[in-house]
Amino acid sequence: MDPKMVYTRRLEDFRAQQKILQKKKLVLGVVRFGSIAAIIAAFYFLWSIGMLYVFSAVVLLTAVFIRLVYHDLANKAAIKHLGYLVSVNEEELLALEGAYHHFADGRGYLPKEHFYAADIDIFGHASLFQFLNRTSSDMGAAQLSQWLLEPADAQDILSRQAAVKEISAKISWRQELQAYGNENSIKSGTVVRLEQWLHEPTLFLQFKHWKWLRIVLPFISTSIVIAALSGWISIGIMYLSLLIFAAIAYQVNKLVSPLHDSLSKMVNEMEGLSQSIALIENESFDADLLNQLKQQYISRSGKASVYTTQLKKILDRLDLRYNIVLSAPLNLLLLWNLQQVLDLEKWKQQHAADVANWFHALGAIEALNSFATIHFNNPSWCFPVLKSGYFFIEANELGHPLINETKRVNNFIKIDARAELMLVTGSNMAGKSTYLRSVGVNVVLAMAGAPVCAHTFSISPVQLITSMRIADNLEESTSTFYAELKKLKTVIDKVNNEEEVFILLDEILRGTNSLDRHTGSVALIRQLIKQRSAGIIATHDLALADIKNEFPASILNFHFDAQVEKEELFFDYKLKPGVCESLNASILMKKIGIEL
């Protein structure tokens, strides 16, 4: 399926449905007004016939009016939901054109120090996270970020691949999940407040007598009111009893108020959670991972979507304490706040152990949905084939996923043994750094269980580690050179511990003089080969290529070059075997006015 054609067709369908529902909204408004007019007319025309006819007509027409109100609310909800589905397809059409910057960029998930996150733009504007991200909840974004930061083991990678392939084909289901999530996005603060409440001791249920007092006390209060209004007891007794019940209700409200203030703000998010969970519960899956996640919502006693709806309804009822007109009579006669908080605590006792799993499962499914959308949008990409042992990587037509397909230049890579290092030399701006980032980003995708930007891709499960983008740190009084040494120490520690890592280094030791730089680079390469490590090193130092004479089986020399015609530079950005022989720095310096 052509993604652009699919999104365009769905967008047209949803907009057509919106127009139909907007017309229905107008009709319902007219009919609802007509029902009110009919109630008034019933009083006018039937009053002279008899009260029984008036009462019957009013009851019937009121029932019709209430039915119309519910239809109207459902219609408005459908219009709103369609609006989110329209937005989903509009955003995907933009993303296909390379305009994906409206998605959240995840910059808050960037660790202060990490093996590769800052070097290859995992987070931030125009980052891999922003390109991938189709999550709606904070749990989904956190799960996606974790998968991009931590390589999975082989079994998890294969499980995620199977899940991504399956839900990629379920475009309607995927977009419904996104739309429900965007409609009522679940924030991490909500999850924190809910989990805090779940771990707090109960206020009322620990006093077992409330189980029968919640029934007896309202029965007493309503019976006294009915008896007083019927003349069976004096009004004074009714006032006295209501005063007593008001004192009880006041004390209950003092305890309920802070709890309600904490939970009341999450009503809409509970609705979104319930809708998303119901969508997952009602879908059939083949992939084991999807069924494992779905199972988090289904138990012998019932479905999580039902339980989350119950919680929302309890909180809705508790919100009536903010209604000045209804709050007083409900609490005086029925101890309304007490009834709801007892239901809340009963709900907590039954489901507290499951709530964390519900949120975790939704986050994982949203992260998988992000990968699935990217797979659908890029049908030419492939899923990596995992190889056993350390180390193997081979890819054809490998490109950087964040470069638009119309501008992207694809390349290859092959390292099929331990102690093999690709040494990439090249002129300025010829494509060395972009090549390293292309390899790095695709390794991250592969280790996360996502499709990669390549026609074929095979790799051994590995920890990526890079040293590419080094900056000083004024806060820590760290120079650029020292910052790079710290990064290289991490690399050395890893290889000395014989960890299975894949190393990407760009212009190492750039912060020192040329002699020290060459000497240190040669020493580092020798150490990496000695420790049987694999990686790619990009450099301007052509003399480093001579180290192949010392280690002919361990150094793979490749280069990027530039073509010069009438002092104009042309780049093809293609990786070629051998050492670079064309230099362009002098031409570039002349162009800015340096007289050589």
C-alpha cells in the first residue's frame, strides 16, 4: 500500500463523516428544541382535559428529550473523535514530506551522560525520537525513549519485530489508539498521584462498621424527612436530625476533600485510558508480545476497561460535591461523599496491584505503535536479521532515516569479524560524519526492535558507543580535549573489560596538536585491535591509513572524496574502498578570502 494514498483516502473519508455528523447535530438541536416546545404545548392543550393526560404527556416527552440529549452528546463525542483522526492523517502526510517537527521531541529524556544519545541526535529538535514518536501518553514516550537508550537482548528484539510487523498492517486500529490517546493524553503526574493514593492506607474501610452504616444512616435521615413532611413527627425533630447529619457530613467532607482534590483532575485521563484499553482488549493478535501486553488487561474477574470506567464514574459522582445546589441535599440525606469514597476505597482494594501494569502495557503498545507507523510509512526499509556471536554487521543501501528520501545518499557497511576496524578517510564535507551517524542511528533502531533504513541489514546484538560530538563544559570547568578524553576512557574501559561493543569515533583527539593527535590515535587503534574490538573511525589524518601495513587483517580502509572542476567542489557522498587522495581544504579557504 502506498502510504500517501492511504492517508489521503482516510483523510477524505473522515472529513466526509464529519460533515454528515455536523448535519446530524443541527437536526438533533432542532428536534430537541421541538421536544421542549411540545412539553409546553402539552401543558397548554391538555390542562383542561385532566392532570393525568398532562402528566403522561410530560413524562413521555421528557423521556424523548433526555434520549435526544444523550444522542446529541454521543454525536458531539463522535465529531470530536473524528477531528483527532483527521489530525492523525494530516500529521502523517506532513511526516511523509519530511515535516515531522510537530511531534514531541523528547528532549527531557536526554541523559546528562550517555554512550551515544547526544552524538547521533536521539533526542531534541529534528531527532530520531521526534521522527519516530507517535505516543500520546507520558508512559508511551518514556518507554520509547528507554528502548532507544538501552539495547534489547536478541529475544526481545525479535518479539518487538513480530509485534511491529503485525500492528503495522492494522492501520485503523493504530490510528484509533492514537486518536483516543491524543484526545485525553495521560500525563506522568496523573500516574504519580494515582499510585500515591493506591499506596496510602484507607480512611474509612478500615472501620468495618461503615459497611452497614452507609446504608443505615441514609435510611434513617430519609425516613425522618418523609415522616416530618407527612406530619407523622414534628418539624423540629427533622431539623435536629438534619443538624446531626450535617455534622457527620462535614466531618466526612474534611477527610474526603484532599483526596478528591488530588484525584478529580484525572477524570478525562481515566476516560482516555479506558477507551485505549478497550481497544486493546477487543483486538485479536498473533504476536506473543502483543498478547502478553493484552493479558495485562484481562483477568478472570473482568476487564481493565470496565474497572477504569468504574473509577471514572465514581470520580464523576464525587464531583457533585462541587455543585452547590445538589451537594447539600445529597450529603444530608444520603451521605453522598461517604458513599463515593467508600466505593473508591473498595475499588482500590480490588485493583491497586494491577494499575501499574495497565500503564506499563499501554506505554509499551504506544511505543510499538510508533515503530509500526514508521514501518508503514517506509515500506522499502527492512527488519534486521540478528546474527549470533561478536561481531557482525552488514548492510546494503544504508541511509540516514532523518534525511528525506529524495536527498538521501545510501551506502554500505560490512564488518564480519572481531578486531576489525573501518578507517574512513576523506575530505571536508564529503560525508564521513553523516555516514557514521547513519550507521549509529540504524544500529540503535535495530537494537530497539524497529525497522532500519536499509534494503538489507544484519547485525550481532551489541552495545553502541560513540565519540563524535564533543563540547567543553563551563559549569564543570572541562575543556573540549578533557571532555573527549573522558569519553574515550569510557570506550577503553569497555574494551578492556571485553564487553561486546560497536565503536564509532569521529576525528579523535581533535583538541590537541597534530603530533600528539597522530601518536595518540595510533596507540588507541592498536589497543582496540589488541582487545579485539569492532568499530569505525573517521579521520582527516591520512597517515593513519598506513597502520594497515601493521595490521592488514584488522584495518579496512575506505574513504569519501570530492571532485574538483574549475575550483568548484562536487560531492557524491559515496563510500569507496581505499584511502582518500583528494583534499579540498585549500579550495574552501580560498573561497572565503584566505590568500594561499
